[in-house]
Amino acid sequence: MTNNYDYSKIRVARNEFEALMKIHGVSNRRMARVMEITEVTSRKYIVDPSLIRVIHAFRMAQYLGLTTIDIVDTIAYDLKQ
């Protein structure tokens, strides 16, 4: 993980989940390895985070030092809009 992120990339994020991943410096490849999924699936999760399974959210939360509820709330925020 890195703290060197570009605010312009965060502003163009498609959803809050993608913005969260960019803030923490998580790339598509890193996300796939952490969640133990393929890169194709991780791209689908970035486009539509509502597809993420609970176990994958749990693994990402552990990696980021967050709780699973934080990840779920981030996904739910986009669903409300």
C-alpha cells in the first residue's frame, strides 16, 4: 500500500469503492491477489462493487486494516444514489 495517490484519479473514480481502492493505492492486480480472484473478476468488482461477495470484502478489509462493515457501507453508499 502507498500513501502517494493522485487526487485527480480519485475524482474520476466511477464509484466510492474504486475511490477507496485508489486512496489506499490498491491496483487491480493487488486487489485480485488479496481477494484470491482473477484479474477479470476484480475489474468487474471495480465497475460494479455490488457483485463483491462477503468473503472477498472480508479479505480486502483485513488487508486495508478496516472492518468488513466499512467495505459494505462504501458499496451501499453507491446503491443509495
